Amino acid sequence: MNPILRQIIIIVVVMAAVLTASAGLIWLERRLLALWQDRRGPNRVGPFGLMQVTADMIKIFFKEDWIPPFADRPVFVIAPALLVVTVLMSFAVVPFAPGFVVSDLNVGLLFFLAMTALGVYGIALGGWSSNNKYALLGAIRATAQMLSYEVFMGLALMGVVILAGSFNLSDIVEAQKNLWFCIPQFPGLVIFIIAGFAETHRLPFDLPEAESELVAGFHSEYSGIKFGLFFVGEYLGVTLISAMIVIFFFGGWLGPFLPPILWFVIKTFVFICGFILLRASLPRPRYDQLMSFAWKVLLPLALLNLIITGGIVLAVG
Amino acid sequence: MNQPAPIVDELRNRFNDTVLMEQPTRDDIPTIWCTCDGVPDILGYLKNTIDRPYRMLYDLTAIDERWRDHRQDQPKGDFTVVYHLLSTDRNQDIRIKVPLEGEHPCLTSIRDIWSSADWYEREVWDMFGITFDGHPHLRRILLPATWEGHPLRKEHPARATEMGPFQLPVDKQLREEDALRFHPEQYGLSARREDTDLMFLNLGPQHPGTHGVFRIALQLDGEEIVDAVPEIGFHHRGAEKMGERQTWHTYIPYTDRIDYLGGVMNNLPYVLTVEKLAGINVPDRVKVIRIMLAEFFRIASHLVWYGTFVQDIGAMSPVFFMFNDRERIFDIITAITGGRMHPSWFRIGGVAQDLPDGWEELVREFLRSMPKRLKSYDKMMMGNRILKIRTQGIGAFTLDQALDWGVTGPGLRACGLEWDFRKKRPYSGYEQFEFDIPVAQRGDCFDRTVVRIEEIRQSLRIIEQCVNQMPGGPYKADHPLATPPIKEHTLKDIETLIHHFLGVTWGPVIPPGEACVGVEATKGNNSYYLISDGGIHAYRARIRTPSFAHLQIIPAISRGLMVPDLLAILGNLDYVMADVDR
């Protein structure tokens, strides 16, 4: 097959799969939360309420595309797109199965970190351009929170890089043939998961949009499809972080009997459910508590992990 | 308690020129009339100097006396301002009344004696047009700034049909909107502090965290609260004014809606006060039924508070569990009363009906399952580290502050004071029951949470005793003023038939007098101060609600904290806006 055509097909498949998955996630989350909260959740549209998301999408697409008169128009429009684009870009380096990757970059890991870092702009600009005090507070929280968690998200991954000897995500997966990195890199895993929650700003780290405090936080002024983009962006982020946890710590597509792609999907799905379960069960810390936890606990921990891993690898190899 | 209280003699000796007379009341609270000029001295003496002081300004209100018939034995005056003080050391109240003459009389503010007098004086000004000299910002509090007139004055109409049709032309709408604008300078707040610019954030009246139509203007430095200005009145429905036109009997449903989470708990102080005025003694069965239902509503209210409070802190699931439990309480309430949140089920001299067949089993089933669920909630929330760091040391007030601001209920008990009307001044037969008063020491959000959760357990204990020892007998007192009288009797004797007829067509006539009975309601001390002028409705119906006092303390305990802390405090204080605004 023409390699260019093959690449295009992969891009289309990945795009479609990722977008469908994150839309389906909305349904899944609502049903799972309902199950854990003694209620029913959406069950009217289609079998098991599966078409609920479709119905919501239709509604959101046909809503009036309203921009508040006091907002900074161009920035206000670009912000949600920026968020979704950066997350989708990250999926470009995700190896779903051997050879099944949009772009097998040598610096895949760095590309992923760079893209998540850029994602902050979507939120910060969205909150800033809304010209609303609640949105501004949400954006400030988002910026501070995501920037600081970025720091040791990267640091937590350096242990993995040392063990695998590569920034290439496929190589990292291959390096876990004998032992998944979740065992030698357990502190790294914990830190990465916590940072991942902060990056996706999901409960317990949903301070940027803390409903009971900031109404809707950074996207208070958004409605219609622009709000829809923020919404889908959040679920894309959840999928991305879950996929990354699997790639860095749980051997990616590796696994017996089943085809590699299925292993990857199953593992990712488990972590997505973990995200939802945590959301259902934890309260939210305060903004300054979150920051001090990041800098006083997680950062030293990540550095320590890095030093020890480096030391051991140096001594052994 | 019928002999004159020693406090009266003491005041007479000390303030001979100021004390005018002592007035006997149906509730036996020592009631003293004082001159207008001397009252700040007396109040200051009672709060600060006297042995075992009256440290709480329990209530401050006024009466428009101009249309009253039965007050020949009282000092002359057009208006009366009433100070109701409470001493926790003596477990005794005192009522100081001041006669005032003229259309818009003036009085010295006692804002510097009690912090809580701030809002109470504003309310009196708003409702009666009585001014208080020296009050820092005597502005409307419950009514919109554009309101004309003072509604609790007798000449002010009570019904919409007595006023012209309501119209809202554009210019009026703009004027109204403009009046809602927050002007920081009115409250002495500035937009700068040293070299930082401060931001004003308007939180509410439509905000998911304020639990009702409540507005706080925040002065922020980043997310740190420099100052806060609470604003109330959005839920004001004129409940006290309605008390002056509804008959004694038909006012009962209005009381349900004061603390709308409290259900029949609101009926209780009202019917107790009316019964005191009418001299009705209710049968034992009525007392126990009332206690049982009131305790059910205490649990229901605490469950709503528990769920919404932890949701304010970010935990999204518990609220569903707790509302489910509350639904199960409502199943029992429905089986007994036919209503859910507002059954209006207590009557003057009894309750509406006898308990239905099979009620015991329903209640027992609930008593069996609830403790287990409470235990699992404790595991889920109270053991959670995040909840602890969000609530410990947040929104703390000391016992002195609490008494100064008029805090009652769990808030007061969380400061270490064992103060519960059910124990200290047993009403409706609470002295027959065994239960504890949970207390805590630090007075912060966490301690208030602990106290309330323990109260749920104590309420379960009380309900259990109710089921086990429910006395037999009639569900209504055999008294001509018990309304409506027992139906079966009306078909047998002419006397009851006449009372029934009059009670339904006209309304029961309660003998002249005044009384105030307080109960330990779900959120604190709730009391009705009713004045009868020998008519079919109250001459003045004053409702003292706990939430009103509790909201006032918010700025004092939230300065220096952050926005999320404020929301935790709001969720934790457990107020209901209808209870604040009435």
C-alpha cells in the first residue's frame, strides 16, 4: 500500500476512534456515576440511553452561537479549539499497536508533554477573554495548577525514559516486554496519575471549574458548540492520560492471547473507569492546598525517584 | 415561676428613673418597660456588668401599638421596641420594652453593645420606620431599596388587592435594576489596599453555592477575602404581616414555609405559643406524636445539610445517598400526615389526625436501617483527609463571638456550650426522654459537622423511645379553643358544634395577652412571639429564626480566608433563606 495513503487512513481511523470514544465516555461516565449514586442516569434515548450523546450533540450544534458582547471575540472563539487541537495532536504519537501510530516520533514523549503544556492556553485564554470574574478566577487557578503539575509530570516520566533508554513511545512499550514499568517505577506511576488528574482538571482537581464555588469556572460564558468543545476536550484529555498511563507503565499493547490493539483498549478503559470512580468518591481540596501539595510533596518525591532510578541504572548497567 | 423574678427588683433598685413598670405576660418571661433614654444603659448593664449576664440579644423587634385595644395597663406610646435577652448562665430570659411616641420615633442604637443588633435594628427600621441613632448604615434590609412605606405599620396594606395594580414600565425597571447595584463605598470598602488593587465579586443571588437567593459582595485580593457584605431579603414574603391577617388557625401552613426544610418543626413553636395564650393543655399522646414528627424533620433537615455541605466541598455522591434517606423519611411522613415537606399537621390543641394503623412498623424499619447508613457516611466523609483539611480551623468562632452574634443551635454547641432548649427548657414533654446534647470545642466547620451528625443519632434515639412508649388517649385537647374541635363531638353536643362552626367560619378567638415560646428547631432556636388583642388573628406575630442571626456572622468569620473556604462556611452554617427573610 502507498505509505502516504496508509498514513492518511491511520489518521482518519485514530481521529474517528478517539472522538467517538470520548463522546461515548460522556455516556459511560453518566451511567457509571448513576450506578454508584443509587440513581438511573440517562436511559431514555435509545437502548440504555446510548443515543443520549447523539441527542446532546445535535442540541449543542444547533444552539445559537452566542458570544457575549463584553468578550474578546477572536480569542474567545479560538480558545476552545486550541484545547481540543492540542489534545488531538498528542494522539498523533500514541502507539495503539505495533506500527499503528500516526507519527512514530523519536521525541514522542517530549511531544506529548509539549502538547499538554500548550493545552493550558486553551483554558487560560478562554477564561481571560470571557471578561467575567468567575471565569478569570477559574483561568488563574487552571494556569497555576496545570503549570506546576506539568513540572513533575515530566519529571515522573524521566524514570521511565532512563529505563527504556528512549523518548520514542513505541520503544518504551517494547522495553516493557519482560516487566511493566509500573513495578520498578511505582512512585513515578503514582505521581504521573496525580499529575494526570490535575492536567485533565477532573475531580478532585477540578478547581478551575469548581461548580459550587465558581459557577462553571473558566467556561462560565461559553455555550453551544464552543462549550461542547471544552466538554469533549475534557474527555479527550481523560482518554489521553489513561492511554499514556498504559503506555508508560502498563506495557501498552503488550499482553497474551488477545490482539495487541484490544489489549491497549482494555487497559485504557480500566483507567478511564478509575478516573470516573475517583470523581464519584472524593471531595475537592483548596487551591493553595493543591499547590503546596504539588511543590512540597510531589516535586521532591519525583526528584528522589529520578535520582534513585538513575543511580541504580548507572550502578547496574 | 409565678413570683416576681429577682432581676426585676434588682433593675428597679439600680435604674429607678428608667424602669417604668413590670408587665405580666403569659410566658412568665420578666417583662420590663423602660424609658427610651435609659435603655442603652440597662442593656449594657445586663450584658456586661451584672452577675451571670444576659450575653445574647435573642431578638429585637417592634410593635405598632396604634390600633391596639387591650393595653390600658401599659405605658402610652405609638410604637414599642422589644429587646429580648437571653442568659445561658441563668437559663433565663428578660424582655425590655420601650414605649415610643410619634410617627417616626428615634432610639439610640445598641450596635456597640451587641454586634447582632446591626441587622435587627435595620429590620426594625425597614419594617416600622423607627430610626436608630448611631447605627452605621441604617438601610433597608429585607425590602428592596426602592420600597415605599414600612410594611409592618398598621396602615400599610397587607394584600395586593389593597394596592394598585402592579406595573413595571421600562424606566421603573431600570430604576429597580440600578438600585440592586453594589456600591462598595456605601459600606466603607475601598477598591485599593496599600499597593494592591482589590476586586469586588458579586456572589449570588443566583449562585450554586449560596443555597437560595442570598447575595454576598466579596472584596477580594486574588482569592483571599478581605471583606464580605452579605445581602438578604430576596426571599422575603412578609410572613409576619400575614400573621396579622390570617386567623390563628389558618396561619399554621404559613409557618411550615419559614424553615422549609423543617416541616412540622415550624408548627411546633407556633402552636405552643398559641396554646400558652389560650391556656390549653394538650394530652400526652399529642406531645409524643409532635416530638416524634419534629425529630423526623430534624433528621431530614440535617440530611439535606450533610449532603449539600459535602457537595460544596466537592464530593458529588453523598448528596444522592442522603436524599434517598430523606425520601424514606418522607414516606413515613406521608403515611402519617399525607404531606411531604410541608404537612401543616399540628393544630392548636393537638394534631390533625390520629396516627394511622401500622405506623410503628414503618418507623421501626427506618430505625433499624439508618444507623448503618450513618456509619457508612462517616467512613466515606468524616474520615476523609481532604474533608478535614477543608474544614478544620475554617470558619471558627469562639463562644463569646457566638453569643454576641446570637448564634444558637449546633453552631453554639460546637463552641463547647451545652445549650439545647429540649434539655434546658423542656417543652412538649422532652423532659420524659433520654438523649444527650452533643457538643464540640473548637467551633469550626468540622466541629459543627460532628455535632450535627451526632444529633441525627440522638434524634433516632428519641424516635425510638416515642415508638416504644407512645401513650394512648385523644389526639386533640378537650378545650373550646382547640381548633378544629374533635369532629365526632360536634355531632353530639351543641357546644362543640358552635365552636366548630365559629372556628371554621370565623376563627378561634384567643384571649388578649402575649407570649413567646422557643424550641430547638433544626437550625437553632426558633420562637414565635405572639400578641393577641382578643381577635381572631394575631395583633403582632414575630418570628425569631436562627438563620437570620447566623448569616450575620459570615463576614466576621470569613475575613482572611479564601473563596472556597467561604463556600465551605456557607454550606456548613446550615441556613435556609426562607428562614432568614421570612
